Amino acid sequence: MDLDDLSNSVIDAIEAGQYDKAEELCQKLLQDYSDVFDGYERLAMLREAQGRFQEAAENYDKVLDMIKKNPNNVDQDTIQYITELRDQALAQVKE
């Protein structure tokens, strides 16, 4: 399965409430495509769906760290978007 299909499959599994399947797909993303941030971004989405907001924020931080190490092909809008998602997850932790 290529990166886009695998990444989209995680979203489909989350939306269907199939969290175990989503977890497996996230781990596959992290293993097979360790050089892109999709795995951590999708894992953050899964953790949010599970109500595990601290872990979601930590995964968004991993995405931001990956972008900082290799900023090529990542625009400022994407960085801002990920930062906002992280901040929203952290806000949920405090509630």
C-alpha cells in the first residue's frame, strides 16, 4: 500500500470507530514511511478520537520536530495548522 492509501486508510478507520485497526495502520505508517510525518499526524488524530489529548499533543510535537529537521516541501500554512492542532489538544488536556 502506498503512502497516500495507507494514510487515508487510517482516517477511514478512525471515522468508522475502528481504533484497533487505525492503531495498526499508524504503526505500519511509522515503520514503512519513517521519513515522513504522516504516521505521527495520524497517530495524533487517533489519540484525539480516543480522548487521549496529551498523547495527541505529543505526537503533533513529533510532527513539528520532523518538519524542523527537514523543512523542505513544507509550507508555513502546514506548520501553522499542525501547531493549532497541537494547541487545541493541549487545551483539551486542561479542561
